Amino acid sequence: MHPDIVAAHFADPAAAARYAEGPPRLVPGFADLHRMSGILLAEHAPENARVLVLGAGGGLELKSFATAQPGWSFDGVDPADAMLQLAARTLGPLASRARLHHGYIDDAPEGPFDAAACLLTLHFLDTGERRRTVSEIRRRLKPGAPFVAAHASFPQGEGRARWVSRYGAFAIASGIDPARAEGARAAVEAHLNTLSPEQDEAVLREAGFSDVSLFYAAFTWRGWVGYA
């Protein structure tokens, strides 16, 4: 799926308004993923850390991080204006600690940042652009700074359809209308640029991140932490 297609979808104010309803019912342990990510960043980031969040539209991870760490400030980047507007509303009084930037990684400030996160975003990028994006995140980080990435990542090849079916089944079990769940499953099957967990981890290592380790695995989702 091309990132501009994704941006166009979320540019629809109605789609943006519905966004907060989706991830908790599609991503097992969604709130816990945010909490774990914040904990991992805080292990190495200072109390006054400046944090880069790529794919920050909606503001849910920004709000989680900002609530847990009152001394952190944020630069959030997203290609959809409607999603950035939603992020500002989601942050509410915390918004004064976040600068929101419209665009992609090339539109992010140069930093250097004390930490970075990219949650539920990289699967929208093809392999080449994913590698470039992760490398650009790495370039903007201070030496040793932590980076957390989590997105769709599951075995490919013959077993891929089975895992995508489980994605749909979880959505239905979480209360999503079966017809909508089937539409989401079909979209993942046809369009999402998923890699295997081994390939995704290799992307992080090739970008220069060290001590890359898996911290989250839930059906079709994986999350890693690594250090610049």
C-alpha cells in the first residue's frame, strides 16, 4: 500500500474521527503496548527527553507517553492533517508539549532526539521505503537513544493467509461487525506490505540499531526495541 493512499484515507475527517475505535479492537493489548513502549523508552531517555513519534496521528501514544513522563516533549509527524487535528484534541491540555508536523520522515526535525517511537505505521511502507525511513529515524537519534517500533509482522509464504484469518477472527471477537472485519481482513491480505518478523528485525539492524530485541508479539503484530 502506498503511503499517499493511506494519507488520503485518513484525510477524511470521518475516517479520522473513527480511528480511536479501531486499534483497541484490532491490536491485542493495545493500551499495554503503549505502556510497554513508554517504559522501554524511559529506561534510557532522560527526564527532559525530546521524543520523535512517527505516525503520531490520532495522538493515542503521544497522550500515553506524555501522561507517564511529565518532563518529556514531543515532535509528532503524520501525513494526514485530519489525524494531526485529532491528535491535538486527544492531547487536550498536554498539547503544549507536542509539536505536530504534517508529512513523512523527511519532514521531521533533525533532532537530535533522546528517543523515538513508530507504532502501527511501518507496515504501510514498502520494503525500500521502510528501510529508508528507519535509517532516517536512526540518523536523528543521539548515540544510544532507544527506538520502539511495532506494526503488523507475521510469517509470510504458505502460512500468511492463516495468520490474516486470525486477524479477522480477533476483530470479530472484539465486537467489530463481521462484514467490516472481513473487509479489513481482505484489505490486509491484498494491500498491506507485511514482512516476516525475521525480515522486520533485519531492517532495524541494517539501519544501525543495536541490541534489537522483541518485546511484543500478539497474533499478527510484533514490537521491537533497539538503540542508536
